[in-house]
Amino acid sequence: MEQSLAGRTALVTGSTSGIGLGIARLLAAAGARVMLNGFGKPEDIEAARRAVAEAGDGSLPPHSAADLSKPDQVRAMCAEAAETLGPVDILVNNAGIQFTSPVEDFPEEKWDAILAINLSANFHASKAVLPGMRARNWGRIVNIASAHGLVASPEKVAYVTAKHGVVGMTKVIALEVAQTGITCNAICPGFVRTPLAEAQVGPLAQKHGVSEEAALKDYLLAKQPSKRWVEVEEVARMALYLCGPGSGAVNGAALSIDGGWVAA
Ligand code: NAD
């Protein structure tokens, strides 16, 4: 792969699995020095570090165990990234959690956690890295939002609220950096094939008494006209483009990658 990010440093939150890991691998393959973040069993974190090392120049990337629900830990993670890798050129705010329940029953602690991790952490991390980006007149902030940042579904009040907030925050930051070499964009994926997302298929098939194939198409992917998963690699390629040198005129965008969900 073209070494378009050689010499750049990148912090990817929530990169011990799923979409974040896919993005970290492609950034490393493009030559960036990457810091990982996220939870997991020690062996899973080591496997993620090895996967990113293999995609890149072979050196094991540092990992921050910061809990992004805690603003102090978000700031400490950003400081650690700068100390370990050098000033952060690329910030990918990817970490996120989900919970489903009608509003009346929605637990307050779930509301607080989803807003803290999916929305406020993006604010704290962006605030921490922006001064350095301004000083160097170059930077890329990519927020992994969701189709649920643009349209709603019932029983996802905190997730939909947080992801709409992420899209709004993306636009504000984009306007504030519009005349610099910094950009801030959001990616809005539909259903992406990650282990957690795939784990929903079996229970859905059981619940509706249908095959897993039918459960996937008719229930889980019901809103996605393509009726197929978005692949992690597809989201990662969009992120790589937004992080690269050729996307400087793309700013404040909320790019859908959802098999037509939002268009429909
Ligand atoms: P995932 O569960 O595989 O990965 C989430 C990552 O976030 C993990 O590394 C996890 O350890 C980390 N994380 C969770 N809570 C954290 C915390 N408090 N502090 C630090 N790290 C924390 O999920 P994924 O499917 O890869 O999702 C990644 C992002 O993409 C999320 O923001 C999600 O909302 C968004 N998204 C996912 C889909 C999908 O279908 N998978 C669709 C649209 C948007």
C-alpha cells in the first residue's frame, strides 16, 4: 500500500476490536505510527497489537487502557500518545457502546455511559489534540458516528442522541478549522460485520423461528437496502481516505457507508 501516512502519528480509540482495529491496521499499513486504546482480555489486546504490527512496519504499537467514560483518562491518553509517538496528527474517535430499551425503561446509568463514551469522549479528545494540530497546521479528526447519527430507530434513545451529537460536533469543529490544514469529518456506517454485530443473528433467528440467513436479511438488515453487511475493511478504507493527504477539501462531512439505509 502507498505509504501516504509515513511520518504521521495516529490515535485510534476503541481499537482493540472491530472497526477501530480495522482502521488502526490500515493506518499502520499506510505508514502511520499508531496508538491503540480499548478494553479486552490481555491476550486479545496482544493479538490486536500484533495485527497492527504485522500490517505496519513490524513494531508493536503502544496501547492505552484509558476508560473513555472518564474525561481525565481521555486527556491522559492523548498526553501519553503525544509522549510516546510524538504530537498526534490523526485522531479517530471510534469507541462506542450501545443499549436498547424503550425510553420509559432506559436505565439512567446506561444513558450516562453512552453519552460519555460515544459523545463526550470525542469532545475531550478533540480538545486535547487540536492545539498541537493548529501549531503544525495539519491534522485529521475522524469521528465514527453511525447511520443512527442521521436517522433514528426506536429503543435506542441514548445511542441515537449521542451519534446525532457526534455529527453536530463534527460540523462545529470543521467550521472552526476550515482555514487551516486540519479537517474533521464523520463516518456513518450501517450494520458492519463485527463479532458483536454478528452475535445478534442467532438469537434473532431463534426468536422469529427462521433460518440465520433469513434473520439477517429480514430482521437485522431490514433497514439496509443492500441486505448485506458493510465490511470492516470498507469502513477502514473510508477512514484512511479521510486521514490521508488527498482529502483536505472534505471537511464537516457525514459520509454514509450503509448500503443505502439513509437514502431510503
Ligand atoms: P466493538 O465493540 O467491536 O468495538 C468497540 C471498541 O470500543 C472496543 O475496542 C472496546 O474495548 C472499546 N470501548 C468500549 N467502551 C470503552 C471505554 N469506556 N473506554 C475505552 N474503550 C472502550 O464495536 P464496533 O462495532 O467496532 O464499533 C465501533 C464504533 O463504530 C462504535 O462507535 C459504534 O457505535 C460504531 N458503529 C458500529 C456499527 C456496527 O454495525 N458494528 C454500525 C455503526 C456504527
